[in-house]
Amino acid sequence: MRLVTLDGPVLGGIIGDSVVALRPALAAAQRAAGEAPADIIPDDMVALISNEATMVAAGRALAFAARAENAALRAPLSEARLLAPLKPGKILGVGRNYGDHAKEAGGPKLEMPKIFLKPTSSVVGPGAAVHIPAAVKKADWEVELGVVIGRRARNVAEGVALDHVAGYTVLDDISAREFQFDVPLPMTSFAKGMDGFCPMGPCIATADEVGEPWALDIRCWLNGEEVQHGNTRDLIFPVATLIAFLSRYMTLEPGDVIATGTPAGVGHFRDPPRYLKPGDRLRMEVERVGVLEHSIA
Ligand code: ZN
């Protein structure tokens, strides 16, 4: 399933180039089956993805809406107003996690993942025009695979870590580089935590839809020019390793998001460096997950 949060907010799913509101689609499926209506679809994505019964109901709603005769339940995706797919509980970022990006950034080989936090107040939805604070002169892009936790994880082994994943999303880990590199001590969470610095979406592609996240292409275009192109096979600490590591120190709750790091090609390490400016358009794609687009205001 490709689950979305539509302006309302109401929960929905993507079928091809259409979008379906889950609640009316489930009601229609129940009516067609002669069942008593049972409205179990919540308005909140975290409530949906953390409950097996509601996920089954969502799947049933989308399957019913996908039938040719049920076109009335579908609306054009291009006209839908999508919000960020979820309000994360916490967003855990991972620095320098692709080999080629670690190389362009320089520094020692990491023995463990470099973790920082992005506040949930930095999240904005697909299509957002992000306002960079006037005082920030070195705003930069970072396409990332976002891992959405669906089941509580505490002290989990790597071998079962992926059982705790509800799905995946795309995010831009926007970073004010002056607070990482031009200050005596890096202020990573602050650099990456400003308002609007976490565009996310367009959907949560469920784990069954994506498969195992070992070899997903990941790309970013700035104003139509490809600036990043990597693959999750080059993650230094892969998704399961990150979940196992993090869960030894903090409980991962449904709705938490792990921003797994970005491949080479960010603006700061270019020669000359290149930073985001008003009017820039970003397109970010993770294979089998989706395409996130946003702009800079
Ligand atoms: Zn990042």
C-alpha cells in the first residue's frame, strides 16, 4: 500500500494516478458485502500503521476502490492536497552513512552510526515551499530514505529489526551548513532542525510494497538537473543495523522515523559550493517508495 494523509486530515491511499479516501472506501466495501458498517479507520497515520486490524481494513478499502466499477471512490492524485504522511514522534538522523558521501565529507571512519535528532516541528508535506531563515546562507539538500517504525522496538536483534518497520518514505534532510562546518563545534541538530527543514512524503510505502531495503536507487534533481544518485546498497550502516543499534539506547515507537543518510552530491562539497535559493525546485526519488517534490520560497 501507498498510504497518504490528505488535507482534512483524512487518511488515504494511492492507486496508480488516483487517490482514495480510506474511510468511505471501507464503508462502500462493507455495504457491498452486506456487512454492518464498522468505521475503524482513524484520522491519524500513526494510529493506522500501529494497528494490524486497521492496516487490514485499509488494504481491503484500497482493493475495493481499485475495482473498475468503483471509479467513483477514486480522485485524481494530481488534484489532491497531500500533507506529510505522518506526524513523527521523533526523527532520528544518521550522518555520513553512504560511502561516497562520507568520502566527500572527509573525517575518520565511523565505528558506529553518527546520530542526531530532527524536531518534528521541521516536518512539512510534499509540495511545500520551504522558507529558509534569512540569517541562513548555506542551506543544502539531502535526499534520504526515511524508515517509518510500525511496531515498538527495544533491544531488537538485527535479524528481526525489519519486522518493526511499517514502511518507507522520502525526505529532504535540509541542513544549514554554517552550523555544521563554520562553528568551533558542530551544531548538527540545530543545523538540520529549523522550521520546514524536513519535507517528507508523498506517501508511506508499506514494507510489503517495497520489499527489503537493501538495494533501492535514490536520486535528487535540483531545477531538473540530477545532483545526487546513490543506492541503499552503499549504506555503511543498513536499515536493520540502524534499528538494532538505536533500540539498544532508546525505544523506537510507532510513528518514529529514521532518516538514514544521504549519498554524495550535496551542495556544500561541490566546487564551487552550491546552496539553496528562493525559487529552487527539488525532486527526490527513492525507488519503489515514491517521488517527493518541494520548492524553496
Ligand atoms: Zn542527512
